[in-house]
Amino acid sequence: MTTKALLKLYDECMTELYENSTPKGNWEELKEKYKNTDVEFFRKYTCKDSLFKEIVEKYKSKIPHKWQRQRFSTSIYLGASPLHSMPEEIFI
């Protein structure tokens, strides 16, 4: 998969994560507003852990190479994605 295709998939994934976050966010607007800044805007947004994982896996499954899938999910988890809560099963 080309870098351009991976970046498009990354943006699509982030868009869906922010659409499902609390509060809802617009990834394109946030990306534009905070580019070239050190503001950690993503700390204001949360997403339920199970939903976060479901969304990431949906996009990750579209990537053919294992090493690209790993880099993709690492970029999402360590990037400017909404914070995701702890898995529910920890509290049971």
C-alpha cells in the first residue's frame, strides 16, 4: 500500500474516531487549527475503549502488509487520537 493511501486511511480513521468521541470533533478542522503547535487538543476528547478498538481494527483490516498494519495502529494510538477509556473488563 502506498504512503499516500495509508495517509488517506489514517485521516478516515481519525475522522471516524472524532465523530464518535465525547465531545464530538471534526478531525479536519482540528488538524488545521492546531497544525505546527504544541497544543495537545486531543486530551479534550474521549472515546469508549471498545468502540475505539473497533474503529481502528476496521481501518487496519484494509491494509495488506502486517508491518504496515502495525505502523498504522501505532500511529493512531500514539498520535493525536481521542483518549480512550480503560477496558470495561478491568473494573469487573
